[in-house]
Amino acid sequence: MLGMKEKDLETHPNNNVIERFHSTFRERDKVMRGFKGKEENFADAFRTYYNFIKQHEGLNGKTPSEVANIDLQLDRNRWLSLVRKANDKG
């Protein structure tokens, strides 16, 4: 996705973003093989981190949610802001 702009993704869609997510997840999953019983929770938390917290170089320092125009107005501590917002909704 280097060199591609958001507009280019609309006219030439591809699966680079999800393939990168899978690659990043596999890297983390390898070192956690002994982690038993909470794999599903870990996958959900990692997906949340990847889409809402982690800024991606290939997206010009934005998160996938920001590129998708999902503005959660997170503070500097993005995890804490996201947890607080989730708690307020519950």
C-alpha cells in the first residue's frame, strides 16, 4: 500500500490491509503458544488494537478506523480512552 492514497483504494480495492493484519497477528500468536484458554479474547483484543489503536505507516500514521472515517475522539492514551468509551456504553 505504500504510495497508494485512500482514493486509489476505492478504485483499485485489494486485500493488503487484511493480509497485513493476519501477518502481524501470526507474529504475536507465535510467541503466545503457551497461552491457553483465552485465545478468542486475545484475538478480539488484538483486532481492536490493530484497527483502533495502532497507527500504520502504510496509512500515513492513521489507524484503519481513522481511514474509514470512524472518529472516536480518543485521547493520548488511546487504550484507556477506548475502554472508557466502551464502559460508558454498557
